[in-house]
Amino acid sequence: MNRAHCDGARGCPGVLLMLCGLMMIGSTALIAAPSTLSAEAHVIDGDSLRLGKHMVRLWGIDAIEGRQTCTRDGGRWPCGREAAQALRAYIDGRRVSCRVRDVDVHERLVARCTVAGQDLARWMVRQGWALDYRRYSDGAYAGDQAHAERLRRNLWSGGFEPPARYRARRAGRN
């Protein structure tokens, strides 16, 4: 029996190295994520869907949070709820197809999703329900955001707190 790899004095360096390597990979890399999905979607909020058993975050955008409110004409309105309703109405029971790009820290699939060939993220930004998330999109939807802002569509019709800032404030990370 060859004990050159595991002895009492030095332990099992090969096993130790393998375990360290797995720890460095991180938990998200260990998730078995499909590369594509196509199913009926359940809208969670303006940038999150459930397709079957998979939670999906639309790539490249940041939508107003579901419970977030905005201001318009001197009053508050439930812009987060309305953003989700707008996405739900646009999908309207049609099949959603997604190409997975990543897995986020919440173990959601981050994907570019379409309905009838139309990019859902682009539609949400162009309609003024979401922002181009430049940190991740490298400005892929900047032109669509400028269009919505110029036409004062939805969020741009009044005042709102950017969703990332809203989340940070709610988490106490001002």
C-alpha cells in the first residue's frame, strides 16, 4: 500500500489542496445552471421572474423595487407595483426565452430574456420602468433610458430614488 500521499505526520496534502480549491471556487459556481430557459413566466417585480423552478434576474437593468414609491404631481404613487404590473401585462402569458449569463449572489440566474424576440430588459428601460444598470451592462440600455427620460415616461414623469440607493438605505448602508 502506497502511503506517500497520506502519512500521519504531514496529513493528506492532496485532499487538503482539493478542498481549498473547492472553497475558492465559491458556491455560485457549484450551482448547476442551465444555459437557456424557455417557459411561462411569473413576474416577481420589474426585473425578476420565475420560470419553472428557476428565479431569473433580467441582465443589465435595475428596476424600482416592488414596495418602492415615487412622487408625481405632488403625491406618492406605487411605482414599484406598477412596474411589475407593466412587465406582467407586456408578457401577457406568452412564453419567455432566456439566455443565462451569470448567477448572482442570491443564486438567481442572470439572463437576457425575450418575448416574441423582444428584449424584456430593453422594453422595461425604454418604457421608463427600469434603469440601465451600467455597472453590469456597460451602457447597453443607455440610449433607451435617455429616450424614456426625454419623453418623461413613467418613473421619469416625477421623482424617484434609484433602486440601488433605495436598497442600500433600507439595509442601513447609506
